[in-house]
Amino acid sequence: MKVLYIMKSKSLWVFLMLLIPLGIYAQNVEFNKESFPNDKEGLKGAEKNLKTGEKLFFQGGGRTLESLDYLLKAHAFNPNNGKVNYMIGQVLLLTNDFPEATPYLEKALELGHPDPEVYYYLGEAYHLSMEFSQAIEHFALFRQNLTPEELALRRQMIEKRIAECNHGLALRASPARVFIDNLGEGVNSEYDDYSPKLLPGDDQMYFTSRRPLEHNASLDRIDYKYFENILLAEKANDGWQLIGHAGNTLNRKNHSAVAAISHDGLTMIVYNGNKGGDLYIAELKNDRWSKPSRLRNGINSRHQETSAALSTDGKQLFFISDRPGGYGGKDIWFTSKDHRDRWHEPINMGPVLNSEYDEEGLYLSHDGQTLYFSSQGHNSMGGFDIFKSSYENGRWESPVNLGYPINTPSNDLFFRPTGDDSMAYFSSMRPDGFGGSDIYSVTFMGVEKPLINQMKSEPIASKARPDFSVFLDQSSPAIPPMTLLRGRVLDDETGEPLHANIELYDNEAEELLATFATNPETGAYYISLPGGKNFGISVQAEDFLFHSENINITERNVFTEIINDIRLKRVEVGTTIVLKNIFFDTGSSSLRPESYAELGVLYKLLTDNPKLKIEISGHTDNVGAAAMNQRLSQDRAKAVVDFLTDRGIDSGRLTFKGYGFTRPVATNDTPEGRQLNRRTEFEIIEK
């Protein structure tokens, strides 16, 4: 992914225009004895710096950036040379000091009749500084100074720049309600730092950096920057802090960048610079990342594949490639797994998402309904802007620009929301950065509400943040709320962590939505659930009985985090399990359809263990007569047995019994307690 952080495309022939001497103009001061007759030593040093700076400038890439120190020294001796001012202005446009480019380029204009390219670079300087009207004026002046042949070659580029400025004017007029913060020097460096990928819990982050590391401090001879490496940072009380690099298994001698991390944090897609740039996959096993293996089945090509995004179940992959068959530059491509767990041949995502320019930096939301990406096309205000597209009615909608100040005329990339969608992280090159691209956070303020009594007439201190509660419209959150379910899966007897599989069901649709695996070392799991559904969760591990949970968030409209350690019981006679996703209407023994997913899990347990015999028991709360509750509980237990025998389970392996309210597990004095007492269980009576 090393090509991302050149601020704008500049053809080599543009730089060759600098060979036209500016000394023919009267105002220009040359580096010669006539101009400095009394300072031969100073002139000698300045000429040496100018020669070195010019040589590096024309080498391009990182060498152009290296030229800046030499050119500034030459400028300190002779600030009235148009050529030096011109080159310094262009170099500064490639850095986060781009606001300083404007006076140098304006000086080049003052020192004589300008090369037409000065207008272009001045337009770019104003553009990056968001002085859009002046940028449009200078792009127009550049266009007026071109020959017909030159204009034919440059017209599309000029029109695009002017369109970006107009987009910038519109987006800046209606800024997004967010705060933007640099993550600080605990993570960012004077080198390019980008592509933040959060781990479950949002308190650890893998990211990519081009800083020199002891194990790999070699320079890429293409752009003269250090090779990419994957680093790990952790969120502490005083902000984000670097832990170290991700290890030699992930970081190779060539470019190694984190392209994607699965939602459960157990799979990483790694970009490797070998063979032009390919995508590899690594798995977290026993708290160690496996050696990345190259993705196959047409995902990689002879061209460059860079960033990626995985669906929650790991069966869909979006990725970036510049292979033939796209709409221009780097495009978004898609593939999915077949029933044999093999990737299908990738397909292009089409012209709704892809533009004739580059797309980059993918992230797919937990529910698979929102795709975030960056693009140089669509209605970008310059460079890469961050967009989102929603999947509705069977198709991806037109991308929506996330707006200013998330987006700027610079490159804004790798947007990654937190689990509760209250914040996000991304990378950008901005004047307040530490050098190159930095990682930033964005905090969403929500929907604007009218200020009450001008915030009770209390002024907000300069640079101080207001109380968010004044601005948030709690009844209409800006982003759909999520429920985070996390914890550990443990052996109920020993407390040791277990490597378990977790199945997530939509109870109402009777559909298996996704499967997850716990961390084999810690037993940790992490699931993000969108609002509006009744979820069933089945946790299974070898030699253990399954455990079920019901998470009903059909009416929840605020973000919630549920921390739940799950203890699995071994398959032993006398072990009892509560079936938490068996549902009946009030006073009825008819199974509701939402129960079928859980009953399917129980059916599988019995078919996988053909010698297992169980008792199904029904239980109620103490509301109503004892005889009525005993009969209702028995009828409900029988309904479960009938469901299983109708599907082929030998009736001799199943018994049922109703206990009414004689076996409570909680108090009947509260609604919550009575709900726990209304339950269906099974008990192993023979192995």
C-alpha cells in the first residue's frame, strides 16, 4: 500500500517545466558572482545546496522530500530566486506543512513572468488550505495559459480540480457534527502512520507505519521511504500508546501492512509487497499469529491488491485491486465462499461504488449493511474522501460523502468505527500532524437540538468542548444503536478457558446468521448485534453440553454492552441445561416459531449422541393456581418432546414432566425473577 501517500499525481513532464530559466525576468536574482560579488564563500555553499536540492528534487518520490532541507538553505542565502521558491512550494505540497507552500509559490509569481504551472500549483496550495474560491481562480488562470494541445491533455484534470473545490465549498458550508483529534505521539510519528484496525473491545489497535524499526529499517528504492510494518497500540488512561511491532511472523522484509481484521479479532488480512502486492491471511492460534498464507482462487492477480474487509461470518470478502476489468484505477471487488469453504471468482462491484479514479481503505459494518471506503472520485473535495454506502433493497446505494471536517482536500482514508459507533478512527495528512499521515479519532455528536437558553448563558471556553448531552437528540440517534456482547467461555467445573464455537441465530427468521470462535488461549468472545432483532446464541465445545442465550433487542434504541461469562457443563448424568430460546404465548403450550432454531440445536445434540437420554421439564412462576401451572408446564414439556419425535428422535430416549412453580431458580417477587422461573430445561438421565 506504499503508493497511497503521495498527495496528488504529478507527471514527470510537469517538473521538467522547471528547466526553463526564470533568470530572464528582471526581478529574479540568480545564484552568481554578479548578484553576490562580496560573498564568495556564502555563494559557494548556496550553489552546492541548490545543486544537491535540484538533483534530489528531480529524482521524485521520497527523494523529492529530501530535497527540501537543501533548497531551504539555498533560499536562506537568496530568497529572491524564482526557481528556488517554485521548487520549495512544490515540495511543501507533499507534506503536512502544505499551508506554507502558498507564500513560496506567490513569491515565484512576483519574481517574473510565470511558467503556467505556477498557477496550477498555487491553485493546489489554495485547494489544500480550503481557500476554494482562490483555488478555482488559479486553476482557471492555468487553463487560460495553456496551448490548445496542452489543454486537450489537461482539461479533464483541471475540471476535476475545480469540481473538487465546488464540492468543498458545499461540504464546508454544512459541516458534520463531530470532533476530530490527533491520537498523539504515543502512536503517531514523523513518518506515515495509517490503516487503524481495532480489536474487539476497541482498546487495542493494529496499524501500519513507515517508521524505521530495528528488525526492518530498509528503504524502498521506489519512493525512498522505509518499508511498511504492522504495529500494535493499546488505549490507556492517558491516551493511545505504542506496544511494539506485530512480530516477525507478520512483518516480513518487504512491505507488510494490515489490510483487515475480522470482527472477532481472530483473522487478519495482511498486505505483502512481494509480487507487486498481494493479500495474505493469518489466524490467531494459541495467542500467536500464524504465518500468513497467500489468498487464492483469483483474489490475487499480477496486479496490486491492497486493503480488504471481511463480513462478520468470514464468508464474504471485499478488496481493492487495480486488475483489468475495472472502471479506472483501483476498484472495489467482491468474493464469497462456497459450500466447500472456497472463494468464488471475484467480481467487480460496479459503477455505483467504483469511479474512474482510485478507491481504497475498506471497512464493512458488523451487520454487513454499510460499506465504508475512500475514493478520489464521486463528490470528493480533493484527494481521497471517506464515503459510506448502505445495502438496501438488494443493492448498494450511491456513496455518501461523510463530510467536512472528517474529509479534507488531503487524503482521508481507512475509516474504522468503534463497536458502539460513537467514535471512529481514520488516517489523514493535516497541518496539526506529527509528519506524514497520522491516525485521528472522530467523535460523533449526534443530531443537533436547539440550544436551551444559549446553554444557560454560560460561555464555552476557547477550545473547550461543550457537554454532549446538550446536543444529542436521544430519541433520534444519528447512527443505529448496537449491542455488544462479550465475555469468556469457561469450563464450569475448573474455570479454565475453552475453545468454543458460537452460533448466532435470528429467532424470528429461523436463520443462522454467523458463527464465531472464542480465543483458544483466553476463551474470550466478542459479538456486535444490530438493534431490532431477537437473537438466539448457542455456545458449543467438544465434550460439553451446549449453552443457549437469548438477546432480544427488538425495541432497544440505545447502545448497550453486555458482559457475560458463559460456563459450559460436561456431558454427565444429572447435568441440567436451560433452553433460553424456547418460547410460548402466555397461557399456551404451542411452540412459537422463534423456538425452532434452538430446537434444531437440541436435535443435533441428540443425533450426534445416539445413546443420550434426556428429560424435558417445564417450569412456571407462581402466578395462578398450582394445578393450572403444573398442567401448563407439563403440556409445554410435551410440546418439545413431540417436536423432536416428529423429526425422527426415538421416543424411548425422551421423557417429559411438568413441575409447575415447585422448582423456582429466582424470586417470584419481581418481574425479572418470574421470567427466570418460566423456563424449559433438559436433564441428562442416561449416557
